[in-house]
Amino acid sequence: MKAQKLNSSLNKLFRNWLEGFVNSEKSEEEFEEIMAKLDYVKFDRKFSREEMNER
């Protein structure tokens, strides 16, 4: 929805965000913060290559 409002694609918005994230001086701190927020995500098995590449 946000991509449509900005007349852009989700992929382009993500790439722009990722570029800013990588070039940020705080990138390591931000990465650790994001990973801490996602700590609740657990998987009960390892995904196959095919499953990880599904769209």
C-alpha cells in the first residue's frame, strides 16, 4: 500500500531502505535491535533450499 501511494515498487522501497541501513553509522546497533525484536521467531525444522527460494 505504501509503495502504491509513493508510486513505487516494494522492491525499490526495500532496496532504498537497505542502502540507507548499510550506509548508516548505526547499522550494527540497528541490526542488533532488529534481531532482538525478532528473537521470538523460532523454527521447528530446517527449511530446504527449494522452500527458502519459493515465492
